[in-house]
Amino acid sequence: MRTPVIAGNWKMNNTIAAAEKLIGELKPLVKDAKAEVVICVPYTAIQKAAELTRGTNIKVGAENVAWADKGAFTGEISAEMLKEVGAEYVIIGHSERRQMFGETDETVCMRTAQALKNGLKPIVCVGETLAEREGNKTEEVVKRQTEGAFKGLAAADLDNVIIAYEPVWAIGTGKTATAEQANETIKYIRSVVSSLYGKATADKLRIQYGGSMNPANASSLMAPPDIDGGLIGGASLKAEDFSKVVNY
Ligand code: PGA
């Protein structure tokens, strides 16, 4: 049995003060959640978020991590630094980073390996654009991204990995994949992992759906057997909305 994991992706939102307010509101609302609860927050808010959630069921993550240990990488933050301030998870290869910041399958792979080496749990994002879906390339794209991200990893590494399947056309657009569409692609991603690492590893791996998931559609998106949670952007910025998704 896979425990569903609902992760908030705050993106570039919330100062430390705003984070403090949101986490304060969130704690009582999600304390009885059956799903695992994670909030991935901007670098500047990680330490405060970790402090405020200590001893609760909310775990804290970052939104990216450098692929190197240290050195001349202006603007990057290392896994060691993230661990030091209390991050446990890290989002890697989000489509916004792939589209706007030159992230590639190779850099996603390097960042994933670096996270694992340092005991951070990667949430690796894959997903097709609208043109790719309309061109019937969805499977080809998610296969390439999945194989690319995991190059060089051992089956045991996968125990600490989560995949987020996020169709790019559904992110921040209010357009959600249907539960059938999401389940179908997630099932396919699981089959890709199965051919790389075997069925037992694939069956244990948690694969989330992400893209305009909200209180109104969370239950139906969480119903299919292959969908193991969600990566939530917009709806993670309001305690009430996020808690409703968490308690779907
Ligand atoms: P959204 O974002 O929920 O606002 O669509 C999801 C994501 O980008 O992770």
C-alpha cells in the first residue's frame, strides 16, 4: 500500500511573515490527515517553516537544489544547505524551471542524484505540453523525462523518490486533466519505472498528479488506483483550500 502524499508548491510566493501566518492556520486543519503532508517553500522561508512545523505532521521541502556539493555556482543552493535549514523534500525539474530556466533531463538527473546523496527526497516532475499531448507524444515525453531523471540510480534509491506527473497545460490554467487521463499516464510512467527497475520497485513508487488540483476536484483525482497524491500550486497558498485537498 502506498501512502498518498499531498505536497504544496508555493513557487515564488510568501515572505517569512506570510509563511508564518499560513503555517499557523494550516497546522490545526491538517493535523489528522491520512495523507503525508509536505509544503515546498521558497529558500528564504525554509528555516522558519521547519521551525514552525517541528513535531507536527507537516514536512518541509525546497523547490530546487544544486547538482554540485559547493563552489562557483552563483545563485545556487546546495543540498547540504537545505538539510541544514530543515528541508526534507525537494522539487526537481518543475516545468516552470524547464521552460524558463533552462532545466533539462540531464540537469534534472544531476540534481536528483545530488539530493539523494545528501538524504533529501526528490519530487521529480514530468509532464507534456499541450502541443505534445495533441501530437500524441505524451508517452514519449514522460518516458524520456523519467528515464532521463533516473539515469545512474539504483532501485533502492527509488524508495526515496516521488514522481509528480504534471501536464504542463494543466498548471495554473484551471484546466485539469480528467482522473482517467491522469491515471492512464501515471500508470504508463509506472510501467516505464517497472521496465527500468522491476515491478516491485515500481509498485512501491509514489506518483502524484499536479495541475490545477483544488478542493473541488481533489477527491475525483485521488480516486484512481495509480494516483498517489498531488502537487498543489495555487490551492496551496490558502490554508483552507490546501487543507481541503489534504483531507480529500
Ligand atoms: P497549480 O500548480 O496547482 O497552480 O496548477 C501545480 C504545480 O505547478 O506544481
